[in-house]
Amino acid sequence: MHLLVNGEPTMLEPAPANVAELLVQLRLPHERVAVELNGEIVTRAERAARAVHDGDTVEVVTLVGGG
């Protein structure tokens, strides 16, 4: 599957079925990221239900705490 992840062309095999699987394949901590799929925010509750398709554009932002 070919995706554009944070502006970078990315090839993933096996193809993730949904946003939750995508985060696992990218080795990102699912509890500390915000995800946008094709210009739409994907909430944490929606990640397992939102399908990922060849050619999709994904933006993943890691949340950082501090003071």
C-alpha cells in the first residue's frame, strides 16, 4: 500500500486495514498522537473503524507535554 505520511511517500506491507493498524506499523504510540486522514481528523474512538486505502494522505502529529 502506498500512502503519503507526513508529506513522505510511504510503502507499507502488509497493508494496514485501518488507522489503528497504521499507527502500529509506524510504531507510533497511539495514545499520544493526533491523526488526520485525507484532511479529516480521526478521533481515537474512530481509529479502528476508519479504513485506510492506497493513495491516502495521512498526517500524524506527536503530542509533547512540558512546561
